[in-house]
Amino acid sequence: MECKKLALNPIIIMAISLGFIIGSIVLSIPLYIGFLAGIVLTMVVLLKSGYEFHDLLKTIVHSVLEIKNLIIVILFIGATTSIWLSSGVVPSIMYYGFTYIEGVNFLFAAFLIISAVSLFMGTAVGTMSTVGISLSGIGMGLGIPQNLIVGMLVSGAFVADKISPLSGLINLLMTTTEKSYKEIFRSMIVTLIPTIIITAAIYYVIGMKYTSGDYGNLLLYREAISSGFNTSPFLLVLPVIVLGLSIAGMNSIITFSIGIAVGSVLSIVFQGATIGIILKSILFGYHGNTPSEELNRLLVSGGMISMVEAIFIVITAIVLVQLFEKGNILMPLMERLIGGINTKMSLIARTGIVSTLLTVATCDQTAGIILPIKVLKNKYKEMELDLSVLTRTISDTGIIVAPLMPWNINSFLIKPIMGISAAQYAPYAVLCYVCPFVSMFITYMLLKRKST
């Protein structure tokens, strides 16, 4: 990596770039405009610092090509939400859910369900775009506020990014620390179980408010679904296939492709849809057509076209981070943050802070994984701390806080799926707040026990 003296302090570059992004949110203009402004600023500084334009252009092109598969997955997520609706899968799940939900603490049950499903699917956003939209529909049918439901779903879905063996982030942690999944799992489960218990207890308490409500609307919703869709238990074959392929470790693009193909067949067989209607739904979205206007507002998807803005944001975010790395802009911040470490607990706490700040500043979890491991790995060995503690700390902090940031890649992928922004659901994403505190407390207690 080139190391030239920059014409502007690296921390100032990052602060101004982050200011552009936050400014886009405050002014309600497309987020990619903020990222583009950060890219222009960084490019100007790097050019004035002696970097060649063709090298920077090469970095930009390379970074875009690196995420071509991610771009395809994002488009397929938009298509999947539409096909799960048009095929009748989501309406059927809602129909049967409304039948058996009376008297159940929905928030508590749904959190446990989506946590388990995400573990098998290995992708938080993929879980949100499939099982998540079904649970969301049931929850809103019960009169639970949408921001509370989505916050709960985010809490459960991001268990995938934290510990699922199918998660790309977990595999990145394994690769960079050269640790096996068995070693990582044994370390992570120590903090994950208390986190899930505490989070589930909180949702149980909140959910008690919605277990004794008026269930009269559910009967109306069931009748509306029966009028607008042909419901059948056989439609549940689609979630079973998607979950089965995920458990088998099938590539995400192949899994989504098969899911869309099967969903299209189900749309034709059960709902009498034509190829033209299916393609229109996949590309431009789906809108429910039942006798209930209120229910129709729940049965909406934007299709592939709704993900285009998210793709622009992902591309510009990745390009900005790659330019930061090209100009060695992140390392001075790292050096400041890790200075003066002299105890095991301070090393672990600083790891969490560094990983979190990098996730916040770079809009993605990747830098929050790779850089702390790269810089702190030897320090962990020096202090005789197992690297599985390093992976656990990053998983409990930098990885898990990502969906709380409105400018993070995860949150602006969730927005077109669920219809609300991170600013609306973040206060209710309980697990994302509980996990870092539980992690630090348990780590402190474990270190204290070892020292006595």
C-alpha cells in the first residue's frame, strides 16, 4: 500500500465525509449523494498528495467489480419479497398465523422464531426479506407498531451475522484469525445465550401489552386474505426449500434464484398469475388486492426497481472505504485508539470501541473486522489472550451495531424491504444494545475469575 503524506489530516477527511453522509440524512436527499461528496473530497486530497488519477480510478473500478455478486443478491432480495407476496406464501403464513396467534405473546415468540431461522439462513437481510415480511404482516395485523416489530425482527435476524456458520462475516472472522468455527462458537456462545435471554425477556415484557387486545380485526384480515388469495399449506414449500438450501450451505445467488423460480411456479398454480404479471411484480413490485385496504398496505413490495437506490448507496459506500484504505486514511485513527493499552480488559474494551467506530465511520462491517484483527492480533498473543476472544469481541460490538446506523449498508437494505428507516426501528432493536454491554460484563467477570 502506498504511504504518501496527505495534504489534509486523515481524521478531518473522515469527519467531513461522515458530515456529508449525515447531512444527506438530515436534508432528506439520497444517501449516495453524501457518499459521492465524500468520494470527491477524498479523491481531491489524494490527488493533491501525489496519488495518480489512473491508480485511483483503478481502485474505484476494482472495488465495484469486487461487489458484483452482492449487487445481484440485492436485486434478488427485491425480487424475492415480491414473489413471496404474489405467490401467496406471505398471505398464507399470515392466514394461518392469525388462526393460532390469539393469546400468544407475539413479540416474544417472533423474536425466538426469527433468531432460529436466521441462524440457519446465515444472512440477516435475507431473513428479513423472507420470513421477516411474514412475521411483520402478522404483527401489524395484531396492531403492534411497525417500528417496534421491525426493531424486534432486526434483533433476531442479526443473530445470523453474529454466529451463523453460513454467515460471510463469520467466515471472514475465521479466515483473518485462522480460527475454526468450533473455537469461535465456543467463545461466542458464552455471551450470546445471556444476550438472547435478556433480549427475549425485554420483548416478552413489552409484548404483554399486545396479548390481550381485540382480535376481531384478525377475522376480517383472514376473510380478506381468503378473498384475495388461494391459501394452502402447500405454499409453505417455498420457505422450506429456501431454508433447506441455506442450511445446506448453497450459494446465496443460487438459493435466491431457485426461490424466485419456485415462487413463480406457485404464483401460476395457486394464484393464476401470468408470466407477464410475475415479471412485472419481480421488476416493479407487488401490491395486495384484497377487500381490505388496510391489509393491502401490508402486502406491498417494491421489487427489483426499489433496490436500485440501495445499490447506488452500496457502490458509493464501498468506493469511499476503498479510497480510505488506498490513502491509508484509517490507520492514523487506529493508532490513536489503541495507544496506551496495558491490561487485558483495556485491550478487549478498546477492541470493541475500535470495531464499533470503524463500522460507524465506514458504513460497513468489513473494516470493523479486518483492521482491528490486523492491528491487534499480535497484542492479544503478547498478553496471552486467545484470538477467539478477539473474534467474540468484534462480533459482539462492531458487527452487531451495524443496523442501528441509518447510513450503514445493512440499514438501507432493510428500508425497502420493511418500509421504514433505521432512525425509526433502531430504538427497538434491543439485542443490538444489549449484546455489547453483556459482552463486556461477562468478559470482565471471566478475567476476574482467572486472576483469582
